[in-house]
Amino acid sequence: MKKKLTVVLMLILIFFNTACSNTSLNTIEQKESVKQENSGPPKSGGTINLATMSTFDLDPLKTNDDETKAILSLIYEGLVKIDGQGMIQPALAESWEIDDTGRTYTIKLRTDVKWHNGDSFTSADVKTTFDRIRELKKLRLKDYESGFPEFDNIQNYEALDEHTFTISLFKPDADFLYQMNREILSMSFIEASKTSKTTEQTTPEFIGTGPFKVVSKTRDTVSLKRNDEYFG
């Protein structure tokens, strides 16, 4: 009986060793295959297809989910941006000055920025975006869940000229500039979005100033193309 049991155990061990060896060989072959497929220098251009659960609402004033925000960051830009070290960097704003009270910001805008439709970016676009946010805060619409808390501390704002914009706060806020990375919209987009009350009406043109522009958009998909006129 012991002899038979020993033989059976040896056969089982041989079987598992063979199976493991075959698995290891298959794994090695697969890795070699992947190496061969991935070999070669990187190529410029091409198309990337990404799947997402996002609803693809490309109006940044209505969006509150991270997946859509990642897409919007390719299309739109704020007055400033936050780098990988968490530091504030210029974006649509070229520079800024804060007065001695810490309440008034004078912001100089870039003069070389174009919207995706070819229009020039100006302080009027910034003012129109701010006006729209204030309107939405007053309406307290359910779609606009983010609440724009930074605007609770804004006393007033003004476009001094085409490329100078001022913001005055009720009280100093050391983090205020961090909040100015919110996307700026074009006047034409805002006017179109006001008239598009239902899904049957024409969808407003999604134009930004970012490195990618919208080529087409359906209910389930959005296609972006590199913006060759991008200033960055």
C-alpha cells in the first residue's frame, strides 16, 4: 500500500512540475513577444482611443466629475495653472500684481492667445465668464453643483483694457490665485449656451484655448485634435 501511495505521489509531483515548466515557458514566450511588439523608436502623431464612464458634458461650468475634467483640461485653460509641485504658474494670465492690502489683483493677460475658432482672447472673455458664474450662483441651478466658493469673496471685477483685468476681494485670501485655475470660456460659447435650452437646439460650439480642440461630439463620444496654433 505504501509503495502504491509513493508512486502516486511521485506521479502527481511530476505532473505539477511539468505544468509549471510549461507555464513558465509560455510566460517567457509572451514576454519576448511583447518586447518584440514594443520595440522601435517612438513615433509622432497617431490616435489614442480612451473609454470612460463620463457623460461628456463639455461645459466646464456644469462639470463636476474627474474624468470629464481631465478631458476639459486639454480644451480649456484658466488664468493660472498648478504644476506638478503644486506651485502656481502663468497660463492665460502672463503676470499679476497684488496691492498692499492683499485684496486687489491686477492681472495682465497674454496677448498671443487665440480661441480655437481663430478669435483673439481678451479680458472681455474673462469678464463674461465671471458674469456667467455669478448668474449661476444666483440661480442655484442643480446642474451647477460645484458652487464656485471662491466667488463668495469677490467684491467686484473689471476689464480695464483688452489685456488687463482687475479683481477686488472683500478680504485677503492667500489661496485665491490657486482658485483662478478655473476654465475661462469664450463670449461666443457663453452666448450660445444661454440660447441652447433643449437637446433639440443647436449645441454650442465647444471652443477653448488649450492644446487640443474639439473636432466632433455626439452623445457618447468626443473627438479631439491637436491645436497647431497653441501658444504653450
